Amino acid sequence: MADRKAVVLVARRTFDDAIARLREHFEVRVNDDDAVWPQDELIRRLQGVQGVYITGSEQIDATLLDACPDLRAVCSMAVGYNNVDLPACTARGVLVSNAPDVLTETTADFGFALMMATARRISESEHFLRRGEWHKWSYDMFAGSDVHGSTLGILGMGRIGQAIARRGHLGFGMRVIYHNRSRLAPALEAPLAAQWVEKDALLQQADHLVIVVPYSPASHHAIGARELGLMKPSATLTNIARGGVVDDAALAQALATRRIAAAGLDVFEGEPQVHPGLLTVPNVVLTPHIASASIPTRLAMSHLAVDNLIAALSGGRPPTALNP
Ligand code: DGY
């Protein structure tokens, strides 16, 4: 009798092409409704499943792993993996992979766009126009801050941070400063003309602060009231990393009191809920966690997760495995 095919659960809807590739190798179950299943439902759906395709929304923790003993591979289409307990997976022999690199440039494009929209008050002025409030031109109407020639501060200088620095330095003549746990090698710093600074100096000097540091207990509320208090009143803050890196309540307060000029946010604490204080201040551009959402990039992320599942369940190491 032929070996039984491994069973794969696609925990959130994805591209048909990616699912078709999985069907060539596995018995595939798909969450066609695209609902975000509560944890008990996810556990129920994972019974008898060897591989799971996830996004950044599913929580893979020790309780789930113990309740799903057949699970051998957890492959995410996201680069961020703070929703997966990697040590718990490794301890149980479960392979874990994410989807790095394929989204770097697209996410950097979006981060830059969000920073520019924030600095130049694009959302705020569009809402004004849509409300029918535009009656005359005025010399300082929605005057914002310049991006070109200003100081770009980057918190977290991984692949996406470097791609943003490249845009800032080469495209907009910005001075690039960054803070990261470790300093980039001189060969990486030099083409970006990027200068490592202490975190407080970054906050004090940046005209435009862009946050791209991964979420972990160490980066929880890395930007709170104290840090916002160090920033220039004219500065903007853009967060494309993860909710939780910024204390959204403190940020809402800093925006309401004009402690800083404006913010651009693609990620939120407790998303898809958004802190009510952020919904009522005008000086913030809000987007629903779409920084990597171009069609080619989302397709590439999806196919990379499929590559990883195929490798993992064929006894190989996934190309972008995270386990040590
Ligand atoms: C990622 O890939 O981590 C994006 O934030 C989407 O979850």
C-alpha cells in the first residue's frame, strides 16, 4: 500500500497557486472562510495534521503543541514570528520557518511612503478635502516637514531597515542614523552613509523616526512616554514593525498634545483593535498592517511558506528554517 500523504492545514486563505502546489504533495485542508480561529478551534483543526501554513495571526505556543502531537512543521508566510514560541517548537522537534527577504523591498517602499504621507500630512489634508472644507488656498495650509535633506532615524537595522536607509540616503539625500543591538559591518554602513548612535541620541536627533525592530519581550514598549519626550516636537514617528514596540496610549497622548508632530502607523497593539486615542487625533496616518501587501510580494511570501512545508515534510530542512 502506498504511504499515506502527510496532512497540511492552510490556517488562513491564500493564493490558489500556492494551495495547488501543496495539493501535489499533501492532503490539504484549507480555512476557506479565512476566519481567525479561536485557539481551541485551531487546536481542533490541527488534529491529525503534520504541517501547518500560518500567517502572523495564529498563536503557536506550548499548549497548542502539546495538544497537537502530530504537528512536525509550522511554516509562516510572514517574516515576523513573535506569534510562534520557537524554543517550545524546537524542544518538541517541530520545524519552524518564516518568510524573510522576499518582502524586504516592498515593505521598505511602504515604510517610506508612510513616512512621507506623515511628514506631508497627506491623510489629514485628504480628509479635509473630502469633508468639503477646502474653500481657499492658504500659505501654511497643511504645511508639514521636509523629508529630503532631513535626518532619518532608524530603530532596528535589519534587512528592511537597511532598505529604508538606502532609499533615504540615495534617493532623498537624508542623513541616516540608526540604533540596533549590534552595529553593522563597515562594508554595510558605508554605502548607506549610516551612523550608529545610542538610542536616546537617535530619538533626539531624528526628524523622521522609522521603527523596524522585531517584537520581543526586550523590545516591548521600546518607545513609550519617556522616549517620545526625547523627540523633537517637529519629528514624525513611523511604525511598520509590530504593535507593542510602541506604547500606543503614550503615542496617542504625545500626538494629542503635539509633543511630536505626527505618526504613521501600520501596526498596533492588540490589532485589529486600534487605541481609541489614535482614531481621534488628526495628525496620524493609519493603515491596516499592509506594509508587505503588493500582489507579487504576497505571492512570493506564500510560495516561500509552501517551499518550506514541502522541504520540512520530506525530511529536509526548510530553506528559511528558524530552529537553531
Ligand atoms: C510580516 O511578514 O511579518 C508582516 O508584518 C505580515 O505579518
